[in-house]
Amino acid sequence: MTILGHLDQHPGLNPPDFSAVVTSVNDNSIELDKTFFYPMGGGQPADRGSMISESFECNIADIRKKGAVLHQFESSKGTVNVGDQIDCSIDHIWRNKLSKMHTAQHLISALANEEWGANTVGNQIGFEKTRIDLEFENRDRFDRQYLEQLVNDTINQNLLVSMDFRPSGELLDNPLVRVNMARMPPNIDIWRTISIGDLDVCPCAGTHVPNTGMIPEIEISRVKSKGAGRLRVEYLLKEQ
Ligand SMILES: [Zn+2]
């Protein structure tokens, strides 16, 4: 059975430090017996952070999941060996901002779908700004200011953001699932699923905040054409 998602993420802001055992070291990459770092995926950049042991310290510059989770390090001092106990810290400023940006992306995608039937066909979560590509039947109906207001009103409703695991059948029958399940990888049986109030249900492996009230209000900073029927919407978080 294949399960979507990196299962061990802390669900809120400020993910705690953790300790792990090094299971593999190759070039500038470490594997651990467990990890709470988020690897790049789903349009969200990898976590950053640091690791320290009795004989070694480094910054974590990137994390990729290729079967195993590979923690790519830089600025290292000392030596690291398989079997070493190592203390790991996730960069809170980086992670918290991306979790807020990512949760805002769910809101924007859901509300654009609700209002105009728009489908999200791409997104790139960023620290300074995030972009979402939306595909419309009639993009002339899109109203940038109205969407911004809808999103900010929803943020201020303090909707709960919850996570659970669901089989494909449950998602196919749920009208709050706005992604096209036919476009999702066919080999997944169980989906890590993010629900936001009664607004949205979405299979997703990324990091989120547990309540929409933790997201600052957004500002749609740019809207541009991305070809027939498509618009690219870029947004910022107004306060940090
Ligand atoms: Zn997500």
C-alpha cells in the first residue's frame, strides 16, 4: 500500500528540535533513522536548519526525498559517522512563513474554484511571494480585489486546519475536493488530507498552520496572463 506524504511533521508553528541517529553519509548528504525536516515537494521548498553532534556541525541547505530523505549539508565542521547521535533544528522563520504561505494557497485555490470554477494547475510556494496558476472557463470574470477580500475574510474566520489520512474513494466522492484526482499519481492508496473548515478538502503532503487565523492577511501583488483561460496570481503576506 502506498501512502502519500511525509508522515512525521509537527502540525503547527515552531517545530521542535529533535534527536536522531545517522544511518548513512554520502558526499554532502546525511540520512537519519527518523526526521521531521520537510523535503522539497508539492511546490513547497525544503526546510532549512542545522545539525550538531559531539564531533560535527553543519547547516542543512536542502532536503530531497528519493526513497530515503537526503539531508544535504553545507558549512560543516568536524566529522560525522554512521551511528552518531545528532541534534537537529528546523529553521523556524523559514518553516513558519512557508506554512502560512502554503495554507493561504489552499484558501486561494478553494475560493477561486468556488467563485469562478477555476482549477489550480500549478503553484510555487515562496518565502517572499507565492504564485498560483489558475485555469478558468472564462477568466474575464475574475476579480482580483474581490478574491483578496474573500481570502482575508476567510483568514479572519479562524477556520480549523486539520490533517488525516483517507482512501482515494472517499476523496473522489467529496464535493469539497477541488483537485482533479485523475491528475494525481495513480499509485497512491491513502492520501494525507488537509481539511479547512467546511471550505476545502485537499490531498497534500506539505506543511500548514492549524488555524487560518495564524495567516497574516494576503495582498495579491500581481496577476498576469499565462495563455488561454489561464491567470498567474501572485501574493504576499502583509505582515511578518
Ligand atoms: Zn497543502
